[in-house]
Amino acid sequence: IGLGMTAEGYLKSAVNELTRGNYEVSMGIINKGMDACQEEQQVMALLELKSIIARLRLQCNTAQKLLLLGPTSKSNALPNTFSLEMLDVVQKVLRCRNHYEMLRISHHASYSEVKRAYKRLALRLHPDKNRSPGAAEAFRRINEAADTLTDQQKRIAYNMLTAVGDCFGRQQEQSEQEIETELQTESEHQPSRVYQPANQRQPQRQALYQTEQLIIGLTAAVIFILITVQYLTASSVYSLTPSSTHNVRLISQTRRVPYFVEPEFLEQQTSEQLRQLEHEIEQLYLTDLRQSCKQERKIRES
């Protein structure tokens, strides 16, 4: 039907909120549109969309996820026939605030886990299979999420940006364990599980985890600096590698860590001083070893 631009604007805004499960907001937009529009056709189109949203709200509580909705003779705001189940998948994606929520994966998910999560959603959101409003946008978003999280450099940059943004007041509302449990339930018991519409569920946030990762990264950088400083300040006394000046090899008594000193070193040290020095060397060696293991683990996981 021919609608004026004002009515079309209200319809588009209302449908946009509908795709995110914000039914109350959508209803408010329609009510404003009905007050602003003068032509009967425009008012009837808005009324028809309002009726559809009212049906959606009722069906959310009746678990009729296969019931079909779509265009009517009075409104073309919803041009394609779709089921409540199709719309729910779209709503869950569009309500998410970051790529990890969108794909329902943890922040340490591997490359293959990201790919599996993307494939699972892509099969349900592809425009050829999902004709609900917002499906094309949801499909585009999961493609963007998968493209970012499967590229190491893009993922690092994205994690840094989201971590900085999330440091200010956002809180995690669903743990990674809950996400994993939901995914397991979804894959193993999908035919019999109780239907839960997206507009009745809180979006999954990973702000705390991201903040913790940022803190861990900063801590690792500080440790690295401290290790470097210790190496530099202690270089005149001992070295963990042989050199032209430190060419006498010794081994610590407790952990058997090899180190090298100057030829006159032993003549200048008491037994207590030597014990303290070896304790320092062993602690430095262990710290360096832990840091190396952590970096290798991160490389393998990414």
C-alpha cells in the first residue's frame, strides 16, 4: 500500500525494535505514529502492525514457535512469512553487544570453536532459510563476528577495544559456564527443550572477563619489565648465560639452576650472601619460566 514517508518511518522504526524483541518500545513508536498520521491507510497500517506485535507478545508465552506470521492486506511492514522461532534467532543476535555474545562462545574459544559456532547460527540465519525481519542484518553481523574472531590480529585489536570500552560500568550477567550449558542443551535436547524467546532473556555480557584479561596483560608487561631490570642490575654479579666476564659456572643448591659469575666472585661472598643470591636467581628463573609458558599457551590457543 502507498504510505507517506512519515508513516513509513514509524513503521520501519517499530519493526527495527521488534527485531530486537523490544515490543514495548515498538508499541510506543506505533502509538506516536498513529497520533502523527492523518490518512486512514496510514493509521490502518500502523494498527495492523500493532496487532501483529500484540500477537507476538502473546505467543511468546504459549511456546507456539512454529506459528507463521507475515504480510497482511493492510500492512506490508512485514513482507515475508516467518515463524516465531525464526524471529527469536534474529532477536538473540541483534540484542548482543559483542562478537562473543553473538556467537555464544567464550573469550578463549579456539579457531575451530568459532567456526562451529558460526556455522550453527549461519544455518538458521541465512536469508534463504530465515525470512523474518532483521534476518539479513543478523546474518551480516555473525559474518563480521566470525571474520574478526578467526583472524588473530583483528581479534587482538577487537579484544583491546572492547576491554577498554567495558571497563566503565558494564557487568557480566551470564557466565561462560552458563553459555556452554545453554549450547549443550541446545544441541542435545533441541526438539524437546522449552522455548524461551529472546525478549525475555538478558543478553550475555563478558565485560568482567575482558577487564580481567586486560589486567592480566598489564601485569605480564610489568613482570617482564621487572625481570629485565633485574637482569640489568644483576649483570655485574651473575649471568644466566656465559660471557667473557662471567665464565665460572655454578649451580644453585636448591633447584639446581645453572648460573655464571666472575672468577673472583666466590672470594667476595660469604655463605649467607651466596645463599640469598641463589634464592634470588631461582626466583627469577621460575618467574621467567612461568612467563614463557604463559606466552606459549596463548600462542597455541590463538
